[in-house]
Amino acid sequence: MPPFGELDRIKRILEAKRRELLERYDAKGIEVEPTADAMDLLVRANERDLIVDRLNRENHLIWEVSEALARIADGDYGDCAECGEAIPAKRLAALPWAALCLRCQEAADGAGRVAPRRRAA
């Protein structure tokens, strides 16, 4: 776990990131209005799919940031959720919401998994 002063700084970064993500989270544009032109309908459906994909990515990032804040509150921040080893400071500096060390993250990516949930959603 990082030193207290560093942990406080990371917490502020995570809280700011969560605020930023929540402020820009916008589901407008996911409805597809009926149209007589099949090509217009196809284009609008494609646009909706792109918006839904973006919203899913943003929602997952909001979840990851919230989980990191919960790990700080629980005193587990900086420990890999998979193997329990310390996550290197360079990784946490680059990705403060990282829940897995690089080795476990690569294994999870290869298996198509995400970091384990630590608390009820």
C-alpha cells in the first residue's frame, strides 16, 4: 500500500476521475426512430450501437474507479485482487484504478476475464 500522503493524492485523483466520467455519461442517441428509408434506419442503428459500446466502456471504467476507492477505504489498495502481491507503483501511477498486477492482468486478458468484484454492486 502506498504511503498515507500518496494514498490521499491517489484518492483525490480517483474521485476526480469518477466525477468526470459521471458528468459526461450521456445515454442520448441510443433510441432509433422509425424511418421509411432502410438505409437511414441502418445508419441510425449503427450509430446507436457505437453509443452503447461507448457507454458500456465508460460504465465499466466508473465501476473500476469506484472499486479502487473501495479498496482504499478497506485498506487493500495496491494489492493484486488475484494473487495478493503488491501492484508496482509505476502501474498504479499510470492506472490508479488497477486491481491486478501486470502478470495477473495479462492472464485475465488472455482468459477474457475482468478483475474480480470485491464488493456488492
